[in-house]
Amino acid sequence: MKALLLENIHPFATQILESEGIEVIKSSKGLGEDELINALRDISLLGIRSRSDINKKILENAPNLLAVGAYCIGTNQIDTDAASLNGVAVFNAPYSNTRSVAEIVIAEIIVLIRKLYDKVSKAHQGIWDKSADHSHEVRGKKLGIVGYGNIGSQVSMLAEAMGMNVFYYDIVDKLTIGNATRVSSIEDLFKVADVITIHVDGNPYNVNLIGEKEFEMMKDGVIFLNLSRGFVVDLDALKKNIESGKVAGASLDVFPDEPHNSNDRFYSPLQNMPNVLLTPHIGGSTEEAQLNIAEFVSNKLVEYVKSGSTFTSVNFPKIQLPLANDSHRLLHIHKNVPGVLSQINTIFARNSVNVVSQLLRTNELIGYVIADVDKEYKDSLMDDLKNVTNTIKVRILY
């Protein structure tokens, strides 16, 4: 079995996969569509980060691909529906870099509210600016968090420890941590917050979530941060409000158009603006986070290969069964249509298969069957299972 790891994934991922007897091929960069199609011909596992786009054409031309590991939080760069319909499980790391992102948010809030960026820039130019004008403490300021998930709630705890008053808005009811206050609408959040930080997911409904209308709702002199998704904020509207003074400082770590590699030029309408921090999508780029991500995603890929477990998969029905002794484990992935399990069990009976345990789970696209069976069965079994109507992929693990 071979794995292809792209985009400088942490070496610990290689160590974990190789310890399981998987041959690892590595590349420091992302690959284009044609390059990926050629590279994936005999690859079983693919590891990527945020710069590789895995589309339907690539997935349809990777017949041996079993799973894709996104060594990051988001999976927007992967066509997960196409992955499902081609029998490819997708795994990510939704928690592993949470602390790193939360810490950089707190650091940037301090930098912006103290106007440190401008002071540092002037000092490098030989200008000695000791003015305290428009420089403030974070203590006592009102922090508004849009999106109270894994990262947003971590930011909340750190901010509260520094004496900030935390308010949050989320479309889903979440358990409040500490003394944070949940508000009923995003408009209410904008009206009260001195600092606003965005931590929403990649849902298409979040495209241009923050535009001219939303900036108008905010307090004059607001500090604004986005470390979630590049398409969430209308950058032209943000620029206009920075120029007018409505937004006193801003920080962005994500952008609608990001370079595919470090050799490509980066452009943004916010470049060279005062008290504006632009960082190259490094919210989770700490050695600790990358090590945690490498460990988490690689172990999930190994679990899927060895046991068929999809408990943390983003696109497969979630199944986790303990390994069974003295049996073979069969996996059957099929389109979610009625009657498939009945066909499978008819085939088991026809091939004299004794089923030790069996589990079926479905989602809106596919059904996934794990069956542990006695080792004695006819040689025709696998061919019969592959010929079941609407079969996508069949695999025997041990």
C-alpha cells in the first residue's frame, strides 16, 4: 500500500504510516489536476493541506484511492460528495490546531488595540513614536465572537482570563463557557463589541457574511479580525471602512484568493494600510499544532485501512467496530438505495458464508456495510459482492 503526502506535512505522519508498512511518497508542494491524476494511479492514501484541490475528475481517475487525509481543519478543497460516490473516505483534524489559532487571535487583538504594528514599523524606519494616542488595554473591552465552536470557545476562555467581557453569537445553541454572554442575533453582537473576531466554518451560507451593511452596524473604532475563511468578508467594504476610520484596526489570516505556493505573489487590497495585519494563513502553523494534526489524521487513516473505522470521517456513515478474532472483515460501499443489504445477505447465503457480525450505516449518498464472517467461504464471494447493484467499492481487510 502506498501513501502520497503533499505540501510539507509534518514528518511524524510519515513515521506513523511507515510503521504500519505503508510506503510513503512525499512532496513539498501541491499538485495540479493532471499531476495528481498521474500521481494517484497506484496510491491508496492521499494526504493534503489547504492548497490542493481534490475535484470530481481527480477522484474518478484514482481507482485505488481509499482515503484522503486533510491535514488541517477545513475540507472545502475536497469534493466530498464525489469522494463518497467513488468510495473514498475523507478525514480531517477539527481540533488539533485549535489552541494555536486561539493564541494568535489573542496576540493580534493586543497588537491592534495597542497599535503596536504601526509603532514597530516606525521604529524600523528610525522614528521614535512614544505616543499613547488611541492605544488601549484589552482589559474591560467587549469582545464579540461570531461562531462559538472549537476555536471561538477557546478564544473566549483566553480573552476572559485577560479581563475582557465576552459576547458570542452562533446559529446553533452552544454550551456557554465561563462568563461569556450569548446574544440572540449577529446585529446585537455588532452593536456591543469593541473587538470582533470571526470563527465560522466553510458553509456556503457564510460567503460575504460580513459586508457593508454589517460594518455599518458596528461601533465606530471597532477592531476586526477574520481567521476563519477568506470568502467570509467583503474586502472592498472592509478597506472602505478602514479608510473612513470606522474600523480602527484589522487582522486577516485568510483571503478569497491565496497563492498556491510560496513562489506565487500575494495581492490584497488591504496591503500597506495602517494598523492592518495580514498573515499568510498561519493561524494553525505552530510546530505543536502540526505535530498534533499529523498524529491525529494519520492514525485515522490507519484505523480506516486496518479496521474500516469511519467514526471521524467527514463524508462516510460513521461506523466503529472492534476487531474480531478468527474471522474476515468485509467492507461494502454502495449508493444509498433500497435493497442492497438484502442482496448482500443473499450472496452470503449462496456462498455458504456464516456472518459473525454485521453493521450497516447510511447517509444521504452512500451506504456502508462492515461484515465479519467466518474464514470458510467460496472463492466466488468477492466477485459476487462486486456485482451487487449500485456497488461502489468492496474491500477485504483481513
